Amino acid sequence: MSGGGTEAPVGRETLTGGGSGKKRDSLGTAGSAHLIIKDLGEIHSRLLDHRPVIQGETRYFVKEFEEKRNLRELRVLENLKNMIHETKEHTLPKCRETMKDNLEEVLQRLQAANQAVCRLQQREQERKKMYHDHLISSEKQHLLQWEDFMKEQPYRQTQVDEEHRRAMERLKEQYAEMEKDLTKFSTF
């Protein structure tokens, strides 16, 4: 194995099929290099060149987004249009009529309730006025009675004082008589 140059050509001849040494050797090397480069290009395009895959995905996305979504959005818009038409033509007139009928009734009830509240307020005000008037007249009457009472007090005081004086005199007379009687009984 140390001799050198004879082993490589033998191996090359076996690779290229034997024959006339140098011509085939250069053609075989160039052809195999060409095949290797071609294989490398295919490997590179399959593994590292993502443009075809990205282009395919881009076309698929555009197709999905524009075609299918467009139809979906058209259906949604058509449904909205139908719903708006239905609302405008049928639902709103029914609502208006129902509101008109019910609002008239509600308005009548509110007016009746308002009148009833006004009557109650008027009655309450009249009752308060009567109560206030009664309080004022009662207060005036009490003041008059108090004044009369205070005017009569000196007269009554003199009457009570006079009655008290008389009672005291009677008691003094009674005690005086009792004392006389006691002295009579004690002398016996």
C-alpha cells in the first residue's frame, strides 16, 4: 500500500468499467461530478428551497380567503339584508301599532292616576288646613281660658284665704270649747 500510484487507477478502472485509463478516468470523474451536482441541486431544492411550498401555500390561502370567505361574507350580508328588510317591513310597523295602542292606554291611566294624586293632595292640604285652624282656635281658646283663670285667681285667692280664716276661727272656737270642757272635767 505504500507504493503509490497504481492503486488509484485500478480502482478508477473498476468504477468506470476498465478500458483505456485516462480518457475514461476524466470522463467518469466529470460525469459523476455532474451527477453529484445534479443530485445536490435536487437535494438543495427539496430541503432548502421553500419557494414552491410557499407559493403553493400562498395560492391555497388566497383561494381559501378570497373565494370561500367571500361567499361566507356574501351569505352573512344577504342574511343581514333580509333581516333588515323583515324588520323594516313587518316588525317595526307592528311595534309602532302596539306602542300606539298601549301608549294611549298608558297615557289615560297616567292621567287618571295624576288626577287621583291631585285630589289626594288637595284633601291632604284641606285636612292640614283644618287641623292647623283647629289648633289655632284651640290655642286661642286656651289663651282666653288662661287669661280668665288668671283674672279670677286674685278673687279665688281671697275666697280661699277668707275660707281658711273662717275655718281657723271655727277650729279655734272648737278648741277653746274643748279646752273649757277639759277644764270642767279635770276639776271634777
